Amino acid sequence: MDLDFIIHKFQSLAELPGIRAHQEVSPMNRPLSYNEIDTRDYRESSVMFFLYEKGGEPHTVVIERNTYDGVHSGQIGLPGGKIEDFDETIFQTALREANEEIGVQPDVVGEIRRLSTVFIPVSHFIVNPFVSVLNQNDPIFIPDPREVSQVIEIPIAEILKDVNIQKTSIRTSGGFILKEVPFFAIQDQTIWGATALIFNEVRHILLS
């Protein structure tokens, strides 16, 4: 599956799999839609699912967040963050955050399409994911040490493997134990929660 084929799959898609894909990797009893959540006190955010070639193979990139006093401390996530008043669009938010977090220059980013909205009840965020292409091969990422512990580059082929979707128990930042939580086990990382939901929608689209 080469990069041009992957881009075409996203561009030609008539309907997003959305909740159907999200449910497969969602922690138990996690609300998934506007109909299940009172979002009046939620904040908007956006993230980037980048596509690019590394060593001739399609990849995406995630970050491990630094440890801090917050619910997403140390977690694996896509580049992105909350919308600020000076952002003209939610896509611009994701561009700005990707530049700040891992040094991606906006002029090499080409928007492909928006994916289904993801809700994060524990931190009261509405997440708007975008698929974009990096118009450069083998990009060099520059992590911001204030926010990013490490940059992790993931072959798209790893997201598509059934064997990489597993379940585990996870201790949250609040000390709660979540049991039988689905996650993507890739490169010794536990990719769960909102990022897993986005990964699984990508997986559904590319395998359809």
C-alpha cells in the first residue's frame, strides 16, 4: 500500500466509519457521540494524522507527552492541541500546534480530509482530527522539550495489523484502574483512548 494509494482512499471516501470504528477500541462505557454527552463546557481542539514517506514506506507520527500534573500526562497522542482565539480555523490550530510540538513547517503540509469527531470526557475536549500529507520525504522532527518526551514514527502498515489491537488494564492519572482497555501495541507503546479511536477509523478506511 503506497502513499498515493492511501491518499486516494481518503480523498475518495464517501462516508466516514465514525462511531462504528470508534466502538471497537473504546474503553468500556465511554460516550462516543454528541447524543451521549453534554458538551456545553467542552473545549475544542484539533490534531494532525500526518502521512509521509520514510525509507520509501508510508508513515505517520505520534508524540509521547511529558509527565505533568494532568490527565494526559505521559500518554501517546497525535500532534495538536486546544483552539486559541487567534486561530482562524481548527485546521490552523492543528498546523500551529504541530509546528510548536515537533517543528513541522506549515508550508509543507497539504490537507486531505477531516475525520470523525472524538470526545474526551475525562478532560472535556472535543477533538477534530485531520489527515494531512507532508510534502517531503524522510522529514526531520524537532520535539519541543517542554511538551514532548519523544517523537515516534509509525509505519502505516502497523496500524492495519489485527494482531496489534490488544487489551490491557490501564491506571489513569487519577489512580483508577481501567480493565480490558483496547489499545494499539506498536513499537512497545500502548496507544489507547482518543488516539486509538482515530487510528482505528484510519484502519477501517484503508482496509475498506
